Amino acid sequence: MKVLVTGATGFVGRHLVAALLERGCEVRAVARNAETAQGMPWINHVEFVAADIHAADLNVVALTEGIDALVHLAWPGLPNYRALFHFEHNLMADYRFIKSAIEAGVSQVLVTGTCFEYGMQSGPLSESTEPRPSNPYGLAKHTLHLFLQNLQQEQPFTLQWARLFYLHGQGQNPNSLLAALDRAIDAGEASFNMSAGEQLRDFLAIETAASHLAAILHQRDFGGVINCASGHPVSVRALVEQRLRERGATLDLNLGHYPYPTHEPLAFWAVTERLQQLLGESP
């Protein structure tokens, strides 16, 4: 299977490329920064293309030549979820790129969506839960999904829409919770500022998420939405305490230092029955 991966050097991309290579795929990896790509452990095992997929002069026919499937991860500007450029720029630029790939003959497309498509809805969220995005990032992703569903009516192709929840691991945003905690541990700090930590989230290690995405891609007859998550609610405080145990570290947690984010509900997590069925796992 020959796979084109956009955003190949990003947090998800760097791990997904490795997972695809493990499965024996040929990978054409696309990213804007060739220098970053040179630091990837897989750089000598892929066909790397330095390109901006939003560029007006991009030769999509050449980029997609011989490709069986497109995995579209690239999305500039994260984690600034509330910026308007998500729908003012990224939305239409992404749609034009994917449409061009379809017109060039790509018949299978996997796109990563987001749990923010569900908006401020609480509790367990299944793929049949109606999306109600409440920030620009979630709105742009949901709208892209709707655009692509309409494109399917005119030009049939297989669309796999994988909604990601809270991923953590090597390459994550340095301002994310666990990355900041690791820095505090490494610096030998006595305390760590955080929220009260009672919010429930669906956390998943990036390596596991990448393995799931590679498995979804290989189910070539599957089309539709799928939650790519653990299916287990865990409190933020429990996640932090688990990391402290893993690192053998003791820090005073300054609970309540930060207010709860206003762009997400206090408790929500994924229903993963569809993912488990697809992977052949028991619930």
C-alpha cells in the first residue's frame, strides 16, 4: 500500500509514518520544513517531499502519482483553537487540496478530525452524537467533513474521518500539560501549577493512536466517522499523579492555580465500540 501523508513531521504524523512503515507500507511523506524532516528516524525509509499543500502552485497530480491512499494530517496553527484562521484560511485551503487529490485519482482519504466537533456536550460521545462545534477549530473541521461528504456525491471516494481526543507523548506541544510537568520534574521544581484537575478527559498515548490510525487505513472498505480514543474517562489530576509515579518524582501540586478552560466541558470521553469492532477487539 502506497500512502501519502501530509503533516508528516507533526505530532501525529511522525508517529503515524513509523506505524505505516512497520506495516510494510510505502510512504510519501509531505511537510513544509525539510530540516525538521531530516531529524526524523524514518527519513531514509520514505520518499520525502518538502511542500506546502496550501500553495497555489502545488502540483497535486505529481504529488499523488501512484498513491493508493491519502492521510491528511496537516493543519497549521494548533493549539490555538479559538483563532478565526481555522475557517477563514485552513478550511477552504484543505478542501481545495483534498478535492484536487480526489480529481487526480486518489480513491481513499483518511482525515483526522477532533473531539471539539462535539462542542460543549458532556459525558460519553459516540460517532452518532450530533456535532455541535463551539470553537473555530472544531467548526472548521466539522465543516470540512460536511464539504467532503458532499464532494462524495459528485465524485465517489472512500472517506475515513477519525476524531482524535487527547493525545500525549513524544513530540507533543511543549505547552501541553504533561510536557510542562516533565519540564518541572527535570528542573527539580518543588511545585507544579495546574487546574483543580477534576475534569474528565479521554487520554491516549500517541503511539497507540498512530497504530489505530494505521489499522483504520488498512480497513479499506470502511468509510465514515470513527472515534480514535481510549474510551476511558480519566481525571486530569489522576493523569498528572500517574506521570509523577512513572517518573519517581514528588512535586506539590498547586491545584486550582488555573481556572478550567471555557472551550470544553468538564467531563467528556469517547465511545469506542466502532473502533474496537474495526480492530477486532473485545470491549
